[in-house]
Amino acid sequence: MALANRPDRYGWIAIALHWGMALLLAVLVAMGVYMVRLPDVGFDQVKITLILVHKALGLVALAAVLLRLGWRVGNLLPALVQGLPMWQQVAARFVHLALYALMLALPLTGWWMSSAGGYPVTFFGWFELPDIGPYNEYWFHASIAIHRWLGYALVAVGALHAAAALGHHWVRHDDTLRRMLPGR
């Protein structure tokens, strides 16, 4: 399989970035939902560990989405399959842009939340990122809500994206999903 995209399908690098990011985001969402439901008392060390790992994986997600954006800008974007109504073409582009916006906004709001709360963001203890905003209780609590709702939005838009891909595969019987699968 070619590394670069072709007019009719995605290349190996785009496919690996797509599915790796999908897995990473699923782990981050599941981890986020689980850790915020843990009580603050009695599970302190488990919750703190999960938060630290969540932050570090969020940095991996930020780096991965920047890499994906760079790859997407610098490579051919395969054409949409033939015969799609205009509304589906517009919807496909809108959903992809929304996914990229959410993939950028989530780690940035998490970083902002940590900065506003006075909590450092470290990458598995190897290095610490600078704060991207001042300590501020109001913004700390506001950014918690923003981060949570952006997470819900990512799940909703991601589910829409997956449902559309499966619809193309099982209902329309076109190559939309197959172009993003390894092999062939």
C-alpha cells in the first residue's frame, strides 16, 4: 500500500493516523467519563493517576491531530465517491471540519483548565508544559464544563461520522469506508 494518498483512496499514513486517533480518542473519552465519576475521597490516588494519564494522552492527541492536519494539508485528499447528492458532500466536509475542530479544542481546553486551576500539565512526568493562562477559579470551573460538553460533541459527531461510513458501506455499497481501511 502506498504511503501517500491517491485520488481514489487514502494512503497508509493517513489510514494509520485516522484509526490510531480514533482509538486514542475512544480511550480518552472512556477514561474521562470514568475518572470524573470517581469520588474525590477514597479513590484519590486512582483518580489522580487517571487524570495525569488522561492529560498526557491528551497531549499525544494534540500532537497527533497537528500531525494529521499537516499530512492532510500537504497531501492529496481523495475525491468523494461519485454520485453523492450535494447535501451529502457538504455534510461530509462539515463533519470532517467539525471533527478536526473538536480534536483541537479538547486538548486545548484541557490544558486551559489545568492552567486555570493551578495544576501542571506533564507528559508522563518527563516534562512540564507552561501554563496557557493565569490561575483563575472562575475559568477553571467554566473550562471544566466546556471541556465536558466538547467531549460530548466529539462523541456525537464521531458517531455520526461512523454511522455515515457504515451507511455508505452497507446501504449505498460504495467505497467510502473501504478507502480508509488497511489492505486491498
